[in-house]
Amino acid sequence: MTIKVHYDQNEALLPAGFTAAIHRVVNLFNVIFTTSALININVGFGSIAGITKNIGLAESSTSINNKFNVGQVEAALSAQNPTAGASLPVTDPTGGQRITMSTAQQKALGLWTGDATSFDGSIGFSTTALFDYGLTGPTHAGAYDFIGAAVHEITEVMGRAYHGPVYGAGVVNLYTYSLPGVLAAPGTAGSYFSTDRGKTALQYFNNQELNGGDYSDWTVDASNDAFVAQADKGRALNLSATDLALMKAVGWQTNTIGTGFNVTGNGETDLLNSVNGNLSVVQINASGEVAGTVAQGTSAFSVNAGVTGATLNLNSGNVVLGNGSSASVNGLSNTVNIGSGIAAAAIGNGLKVIVGSNSGVTVSGSGNTVDAGDGCGIGLVGDHNTLNAKTYSTAVDYGNWNTVTVLGNSHLTVFGDHSHDNVYGPGSTVALAGNNSETTVGDNSVVLISGIGNLVRAGNNDTIAISGIFNHVFSGASTLALDVGNSNTIAAGAFSAITNIGSNGTDSAGIGSTFLVGGSSNVFLVNPSSAYVMGSAGIDTLKGTIADFSGDLINGFSSGMHIEVTDL
């Protein structure tokens, strides 16, 4: 659907926030309602259709006619929604009369093509009521929710209306019951909206004689609903699942929207409310306008490239996306807030990504910052990104010049080059497949190095395996190291065990360590009370002072081995 808005007044003279709030509702409706129809709506401040009027809070004036009978309308509803037949009444509620419909509604059902310029209706707002134009409802107890009021009036222009006995039955009358199987007119005592021929009362209609308002508004008991007959000060008016069920029933195809999610960009915000807990894609273009939608199903958000300063909130209002949900952000300098248990993809540059616990996020692009909670799985695809994650995390770094910091009991795999990694806390696993990276690892961890030119600073009781070349490892006490590569350097603390079956390496360990040597052309810097088991094939060198050789045990001495005492 496309809604075109025309203002009675010069937009620059309207209250601050007035046009932005109308724009948000229009954007939202263009996403929610997927019916192909162009709707022209006139909007006034203290006026209706250009005529100055004393308006209580908000009003609408709708272009209507009664060109079509019940059979034609029901056929159009069934053509739009093949399952509509089970919802439509068995008997004719009009007694053979024609149905009164808005022109917007006729466009939605394909009964009339309309034209590009004629107004389908007008809405107007009070100049004396105190409105709050914000996204989440009034922040002041004495203010009315303007966005909720705009939703109320625009949907009346779209056909959410019974205009009373003078004008005859509307489409909404096809879904109005007083008892199962017993049709009634909206607004009569006890009448309710039902899509199963009266078996289930989804919501009760307003009793106009008692409460005022319109016939097809909801009862005043629905106080937080945008379709309520009388709005209360200080109360947000939300668009509910039942509201959208009614709009679908009277002729509008809808997407499935989730609860309490919002996207803001370039000063524009669009709010989505609950329908069965699911979402469809919402796209904000560089002008802050909704750019399109996708099919119903798993949740997905997208902010288009070119948007700057946008914020995408997933989990706003304590709402958690279901399994299979996803989020993607394209653009510059945007913020993504992701709740717990969510899968998401952030694609862009300069993003700030905030991730709750037990979520999975892939970040593609450059210059992004990711702050993740416990138990997250994070993938970095681009370059110059920063990741800060907590415990029990799994991180995979595919890019270059990235900085990764994770706490204990985590798993880090680095495929890119020139990274700076910090794995604090015990019990982690680090795999370095890239080159020229710098990594710090905590105690009781496992480090696997297959790249080139990496620098690793490890803790105590770590297990280290090296298959690459020109790597440098500095570790604490009780290190268990295996070097099968070439030209690597290992410097371990006391009571460590080093097995070197590579070549051209330089190894050292503190007092009380054990070396098992099977390679060649390696240099071992000895320390006291250590044991060296030398292979017969290699030409290796044991190097140290007389004191360093004190208490050492050397086995497997071969003619190809050199001992170099530096203080002789």
C-alpha cells in the first residue's frame, strides 16, 4: 500500500513533531499493509478537508458510496483471501441492500481502481488538546498519544467503519455478532468482532449510545488500543493483533509484525507491534523512509546502505525473537542492540553492535565494534573490527587487523592476518591459522598455531601446538608445547614440557622442565634441573652457562649435537 499525505496547513507552521509522527504512521502502514493500492489522505490541524473546525481530539471524514452488494463484496474478500469463506456469514446482514464502503476499501478489494489525485478521506487533530508526538506513547500524564490517534483515524478512512443505520451496513457488519451465528450491527449492546461466525469474541465494539465515539471502535475497556472509542490522557495507544485481524477482515492484506521493535534513522522512527510474535523485514532508506518488505515468516530487519546514525533494537520491551530470527544492518555508523538467544547479521561499516547472551552474530564490514554477552557465537568477516565478548564465547575471525577480547572458557579461531587477540580467563581454546597476529591467552588453555609470524603470550598450564613457521610463544609455568613447524621460538616457564620435532627453532623453559627433541638445527637455552632427550638425527645445540647446566639430565647424546657453554 502507498499512502500519500496532503496537509491543510504549511508544514513549517505545524507543531514540532506533528509531520514526523504522521510520517511514522504512514511508513508503518506502508509496511504492514501489502495490498497494492494508492490512498490519498488529507491531514489538518484544527481542520477537516481544509475547513476549519473545532475538533475534540481527532476526527476523520471518509469518501464512501454503496455501489456493491453483499455478493460482490464477499466474492472480492474471498478472491483476496481464499480462507475468508469460513469467516463470512451464512446469511445476508443487509437484507438485500448494498454495502457502504470507503473508496480506499474499494481500491483494496479491486472493486474500483480510483485515480491518483482524489482524496479518499481527511483526518484532523485538535489545536487545544495536549499531544505527545513521541514513539512510545505519552511521557506526560496530561498528554494524549498522537501516533495512536493518527492510527485510529487513518484506519477509519481505510474502511474500519460502520457509518450507522442511515448509511447502511459496512464490511465490518459481516463480522459483527451478538451470539454465535447471530449477526448484529456494530455499536449495539453486546456486539463483538468475530472471524469464525460468532464462536469467538475477539473484541467487543463500542456502545455508542453510552460512550460516544464511533460504532466500529472498540469498547472503552480496550484502553491501550488504538481502536478504542475514547482515548485516555497519559496512555499509549498500541496497534494490536486484533486490530490487524479486523483490517485484514475488511479487505487489507497484512504482513505479520512482532512486538515492541523499532528502527530509527536520520531522525525517523518506525514502531512495529505484536501479531503472533513474528516479524517481517522493515527497511529504512537513506531518507529515513520504509523502502520495502519481504514475506512473512522468520524475523528479519534491514537498514539500507546510506543510512547514518540509525539504531536497530531487537528485544526492546523485554521481547525475545523466536528461533530462526535474524537481523541485518547495512550502512554507516549505526547501532544494533540484539537481545538474548538471537541470530543476527550486521553488515556495514562503523557499526556498534551490542549483543545479549547466547546469541549468534556475524559482522561483515570494516571498523565495527561488537560487545557481546556470555555464551555468544561471533563471526568477524571484515577488517579493522573490534570484538569484546564474555565467557563461554565462540569467536571466528576471518578478517585482517581485527582486535578480539574474550573472557574464559571460550573458543577463538583466527584465519585473518595482523589481529590482536586477548583471551582472558581459564579453559579457553585458541586456533591461529592466520599470520602476523598477536595473542594473549589465560591459564589452562589450548593454543593451536598453524600460521606464520604470530606472537602468543600464554598463561600457566597451557597446551600449545605449533605447525606453522616463524611464530613466537611466551608462556608461563607447566606449559605443554609441541612444535612440528620450523623457525619457531618457544619460551616457557618452569616445570614445562617441550617437544620439538621441527627445525631451526629456539626453545627455552624454566627450571625443572623436560625437552624431547626430534628435529634438527634447533637451539635450546638450558636451565638447571631440566631433562633433555635428544634424537639421533638432528644437529641441535644446547646453550647456557655452567650454572644453567647444573643438575641437567641429557639423554640420547649424538655426535651431531652441540653443547655451548657461554661463560667458558
